[in-house]
Amino acid sequence: MLTRIDHIGIACLDLDTTVEFYRTTYGFEVYHSEINEEQGVREAMLRINGTDDGGATWIQLLEPIRDDSPVAKWLAKNGEGVHHIAFGTADVDGEAESIRGKGVRVLYDQPRRGSMDSRITFLHPKDCHGVLTELVTSAPNETAAE
Ligand code: CMX
Ligand code: CO
């Protein structure tokens, strides 16, 4: 089961400037930041609210660290904006298999490491009405943290 909107991924040209915009405009603070080499991003997670499945909903701000990364390619084509949506689940492996069985392209054979040691995979946007869609299972100790 997919039980929450885990995060909205937003591609930006400059992470620090964008973080500052979210802080001064909305009052959202950075809960966590990291570099994910494999995904080719520097990112900041802003915790928006807890969810009734024990998880949380986040804004994920993404700045590319390499010109050949998916986010860099997307920014070059579209400029800044909403890059993907992520649904949370307790079972990313099972959900990915089930959705693959419905004929939607799942981009990874096995889930990979995402923000805060979550496990993530992606569904091809062309199979999802134009929306790059991520599935995520949070690390056990992270989801409900205040
Ligand atoms: N949302 C909607 N459509 C998208 C898209 C996005 N984010 N990215 C690409 N597309 C569309 C393109 O517009 C293009 O459509 P047209 O053929 O109609 O022009 C088509 O998909 C192919 O796009 P492309 O620019 O040629 O890009 P690629 O095929 O090389 O890559 C994708 C697309 C989805 C396979 C790649 O972006 C990917 O592997 N994404 C998953 C990984 C990722 O995004 N990581 C960053 C986030 C990390 C995190 O969340 O933790
Ligand atoms: Co994401």
C-alpha cells in the first residue's frame, strides 16, 4: 500500500538560495541535508508534517552536482520547478513489483539508497501521465522524528 505523499522533489539551480527562500517565505527549516553521489545531487529535506502512517511529508530541494545527472538534464531543459513526486510505503520492493506487473516501467531492478538512508525507486514519467514518480520506504528510525 502507498500510504502518504512522502515528498515533492524540486529542482533548483542554487540550493542555498532556495533553502533561504523556503525559510524566509514559509518558515520551513532544513531538517537534513546530504550529497547523494549516485543520484548526482546535493539536497535539503524540509519536514512539513507528520502523517498518519507514522511517516512524514517533506519538500526535497535538489541541486545537481554533475552535468550528466538526471536533475541537471531536467534543469537544462525546463528551468527550476517541480521535478518529481514521491509516495511513501512500508514495502517499496513489493509495491515496485506490483506496479511493474501493471506494465509501468520501474527504473531500477532493486531499490537504491535515497535521502536519510531510505530505499527508493522511480517509475518512468512517460508511463505516469508525465509525472516522474518515486516510491520510498523510509529508514526505520527516521520517519516520525520531530
Ligand atoms: N518529469 C516529467 N517528465 C520527465 C522528467 C521529469 N522529471 N524527466 C524527463 N522527462 C521526460 C522528458 O521531458 C522527455 O520527454 P519527451 O521525450 O516528450 O521530450 C522524456 O521524459 C525523456 O527525458 P530525457 O530528458 O531524455 O531524460 P532521460 O530519458 O535521460 O531520463 C529519467 C529521464 C526519468 C529516466 C531520468 O530522469 C531518471 O532516471 N530519473 C530517476 C532518478 C532521478 O530523477 N534522480 C534525482 C532525484 C533523487 C531523489 O529523489 O532522491
Ligand atoms: Co525524491
